Amino acid sequence: MPLQPSVVASLTDLELVARLIVEGVRSGPHRSPFRGFSTEFDQHRSYRPGDDLRHLDWKLLGKTDRLYSRQFRDTTNMAVMLVVDTSASMGFPQEGMSKLRYATIAAAALSYLVVTQGDSAGLMSASGEQLTYLPARGGRAHLRRVLATLDKLQPAGAWRPARAIARAADLLKRRGLIIVLSDFYDDEDDTLREMKRAGRRGHDVAMLQLLSPAEMSLSYPGDREFEDLESGARRTISPAAIGREYRASVATFLEEWRGRARQNGIDYALVTTDEAPERALRTYIVKRGSRLMPARHASQATA
Amino acid sequence: MMFSSPWAWIGALAVAAPIAIHLLTRQQARPLPFPTLRFLKGATITFARQRRLRDVALLVLRCATLLAVVAAGAGPILRAIHGPAPAATVLRRAIVIDTSASMSRKTADGRTAIDSARTQAAALMPSADQTRTIEFDRLDAAIATAAAWLDHAPGRRELVVFSDFQRGALESGTLAMVPKDDGVRLIRIDVPTPAPASASAGLGSRTFSTRAIVEGDTTRVSWRNAFAVPPLAVQVLAGATPSRDVEAAIDAAESQGLPTGTAAHAVAVVSADADGAAQLLANARPIDRPWMFDAVQHVRRDETLTAAAMRSTATLTAPALLDVIARDRQKHIGVAAGAAGAGDAQTLQFFVLTKEPLLLSATIAAAARSAVGSPGWEESEPATLTDAQLAAWNRPTPPEAPVSAQEDGRSDARWFWALALLLVIVETVARRSRPSQIPVEAAHEHVA
């Protein structure tokens, strides 16, 4: 049974949370799309003069009296860079599970999953002008550093997602997977541009758009004065009067991002903070499982 | 309800303060932090522009508390609890109406002066807590009666006299009977100048007619006499064969010069020697007509009759119901008055209960004078007391003493303080039980 957000929120040990979530993901009925570090047989093809005879499938020759060469998939170590939005808007709601906390847990679980599979995980977060960066590496020690850094993230100020994504793409030494965890309220055009650029550079880009149910429904009683967490601007409105219009606007906003992602080959998942992190990650991973493998452009070890 | 310090009610203006506060202060709800305002479109409500009363129930409680405190400070006195008002605020008024002959003259509005006085007296009654009206033709006697009544009454006292105030009708000595702390108001009723007075009297076989005309300080008197035996104005019941003492008494009475004229009512003098005197005495009943009372009062004042009664000894006993006119030397009733007959044929009977001819003579003379009535020479006086003299005799009525709650010890402020305390408690409970300003997030829709 997946851990509910309330339970997850009560757990302070991020490594424990990540482990529980990953174990839940792995224990699911779905076949894990993750593959470990190995050279794997890929397919047979007809022997061509010049192929490496070491890859000649002698057994198949004995059976079929035909010459076939084995092709191998050279799976290199996958590097995953987690880009976490730590702007002030991610601090909503201020009671219960905030979006940043959810992003932190999701990033921790993804880091745990990736590293324990022998891949590399890194972290990039930006808050204002400050960038927090951990390179993509493997190993338990590095995983703990990543988790510790994630645990210390606090929402503050505004962020420039384009800059964070661009830096993440630059710092990934080799082609990898960039997963952006944000509400994507800021600099939409610049953000899309950098994600597309990262994709052109060979990286896989995925976006987990995080929202809370409260900001999606605007179900507040009476007249309220709302204050923007990042700009400090205030506005007094009647939620009941504009609720329908508000929800339509939010739905349009989300659909626009979904469309942009689809058009540009970017993995997209909408995650709400009332959803069990394990279920959300499993849905994302299983559904997009094949995309978690890095550009399988690697060396074609063929004869 | 009374207030010992009504000026304290000016504090009620402070009620404007909570009203202004409720209007002017904004509902200081904490702003709700929100990730982005980009989707919050539509009409923006500005609290600063909305001046409406918030929390009307709390406002009413606060205003009521303030008013209760102000009322307590005003020193309320609940009469229902304490009973009648203190004596210092009660006004007792004695009203004297002059019913002398001059007041029978008609005033300019066509009513007699007496009726005009009675109308004005009735208008004064609502302004006093207790009123007693005394009507008499002699101001000195009426004022003495009024002063005696006022003297035994606590609180504020006032004497009001309605009269034409003929010169001589009222003297300063009469007003000296009124306690100096009592107020005195002398209200003049204007009456026209009296007609010349005339009278006739019989003396022996002659009848003398006199006419007096009063002009300012001058009195002109003219008289004439005629040979005529004047009839007695009263009937003397002395038996079929009057004794020599009775005849002598009648002659003695006539020799005094009794007024002639027709008696308005039947008056009889019953001698103790009269046949059936005892029976008449037993059958007599108490007088019950105003003219009888007037005649009895007139006869009772006859000094000659009083002196003659003091020298006599009653031989008959009058029933207790009859009016006493005079007493003998042993304080027994010497002359009594009773009524006989019925309807318009009633007779006023004066019973002489002694065989003393002197007393019989005096009673006949007094009864005759009362039956015909005096010409009222004094009522012919046209001059009246000046306004300056009346003003000098007027005295202000003592003002109503302010009720001091502390001195009186009857302030009910404690009830209003208790009410204010109760209202404060209710306001506190109501204020704390208001719903929290922090919104409770309801079930949210999940945007697909």
C-alpha cells in the first residue's frame, strides 16, 4: 500500500522516505524499466564479412546452418540531473505537505532509485541568484550528500528556471536525463526554450509539474486577500465569485504545458501534493519507463 | 424613573465611538499566501471603500454596555421600588375661593366671579400632589382653615386665594397665620362695580329704608321712614297662648331694629314654652340645605345670642343630630337647629332650649337677620386691594429640592452596574465564539 502524503510528510528521514518509496515502486506489478550497468545482447543479424568472429552465434549456426552475428547494447552509466525549483511559490501550502517538500521527496526517491541501480544522480537547485549544485555521481556516499542537500532546501524568492536548466545541461558531462521538478509558473517561454535546447544537446528532458489541490481549486470561503509568495503583491477577491473562471484558467495553463511538452518530446507528468509519492512516481516511471534509458545511441557492439 | 444627576446622560454621546470603530476599522484578516496571483482575475474588493457595519450583534452589545454605564452614573431612582417620592418633592396646595356677595357679580365673560375662580382652581389641581379647596365668604376664616391644613402637611406647601380682594377683605394679620415657609399666591378675579346697597329695618311702628351709594372713598347714604308695622321675617312658635315672657322677648327682638323684607326661606324659632316643643324637637332632622347651613353659620356668629346663651340654663335636651348654635353656662346645648318639612317647604327651626326670654329674644333677632340677609354693606365697597399690596403679600413656593441619591440612599445605580457587567460578559463570550478568520480548506476539485 503506497505511503500517503500525510505519512510521508511525518517522516523526517529523507533517506528512509526515499527507500520506502523506491521499494514500493519496485514491488509493483510493473516490470521495472530500469536496467542496470551491463553489456546486453540486443539482436541477431546476418553475418557480414568483417564482423568480429567473437560475436558469431555458433549455436544458432549449428541449429540453422546459417551465420548470424550477435549485436550488443552497450548500456553506459545513466546520469540523471534533478533540477528542483526552490522559489517561494514552491512553499505553498504553508501547512501540511508543501510543493517543495513533495519535490524534495520525489527527487530523493528518484536519486535513490537511480543510484541504487548503479547510475548517477546529481542535483541543481536555484533560489534567486544562488545555485546549489551536486554533480551527477554514483555511490552511497554521494547519494547521502544528495539527500542531505535536498533535505536542506528551503523556498525563497523567485527563480530563473531557464538558467538552472541551462546550467544543468552544461554540467552534465555526458548525455543524460534532466528531470525538472517545479510548478513552472515562471518564465514559461525561457524555460521551454532551455528544455528544448537541452534536448537538442542530446539530453532527455522530463518535467514533473507540481501543484497543490488548494491552488488548483481555490476553495476558500468568504472574501480573502491573497498575497503572492514571490512578489508580495496582494489582491482581494471573492473566491466563490471567480472560482469557476479560476479553475478554467489553471486547467488551460496545465494543458498548455502538457501540449508544449508533447510537441517537444519532453516527458510530462502532473503531480498533485495530495497524491501518494510512490504512486505518482510509479505512474511516471512505468509510463515513461523506456525514456528513462539514456539516448541509446551508445556504441553498437556488433561484429 | 428619576435621575439624580441627569446631566450625566451627556456621556451617552460616547456611543458614537464603538459605532465609528465598527465602521472605520477594516477586518484585519491575515492575507493568505498564494503561489501566484496570475489566475486571480475578476472584481477586486477593496475593504477601504466599504463602510458597513460589521458584527452588528457585538456593536449592539457594546452600545448597550455603554448606555448602562451612563445610566448608572446618572443616579437612577426607580419609583416602583422605593414607593412614593420623597417629601421634598411633594407639593400640597390649599385653594381658598372667596364666595362673598361681591363674588356673585358677573365677570366680563358672563360667568360669576365664583365660577371663574372655580375654573382657575381646577386648572391648578394637576400641578400639585395634594389639593384642598375651601370656599367661604370670609377670607380670614377660610385662610385660617387652609393654614391649619397646610401646617400638618409635610413637603412643599402653597396657599392660593381667589378673590376680588375688596378693601378690608384681607389683612396682613390674616396671612401671618400662613407659615412663612409656605408659598402664597393671591389671584384677583376682576368684578364690576357694585350697585348701590339698600336695606330696610323695622323699629316699632316705623319702617326705615336706607340707601347707600359708595363712590371711591365717599359714601352717600339716604334714608326714609314710613309708618308701617314691619312683619317678622321669622315665625315664632310659642304656643297658642304665648306667655308674657315670650311676648316680651318678641318685643325685645323687634326693638333692636330687625331688617324687613321677605325671607327667602321659611325660618322658625321654637320657644321652649311652645306647645309640642318637645315633639317638634324629637321630629327635627339634621339640616341638609346650603341655605340652612348659611343661616346657621350666620346665627352662630351672633354675639348677642352667644352671650345670652351663656347666661341661661337649658331645660330641654336636643337630639345629638341637630346642629349646635349656642351652649348654656353648663355647656349644655342652649340653642339647636334642625330641619322640618320636605322638598321646597322645608323649614329651618331654631330650638331655644331654655325659658330665658333674653335668649329667645336674641335667637329671634339673629334668625330674622339671617332669614332676610344683611344688605352686605361691606360688599358695597368698590375699592380693592392694590396690585402692589397683593404682590407684597405673595410669597414664592419653595422649589423642589433635588434628590440626592447619596443623601437619600435610594439610588438604583447598582442595578445598572450589574446590567453593564452582564453585558460585558455576554460581549466577551460572543466575541470569542466568532468563527476563526483562518479559512478551513474545503474538499478540492482535482483539475484533470
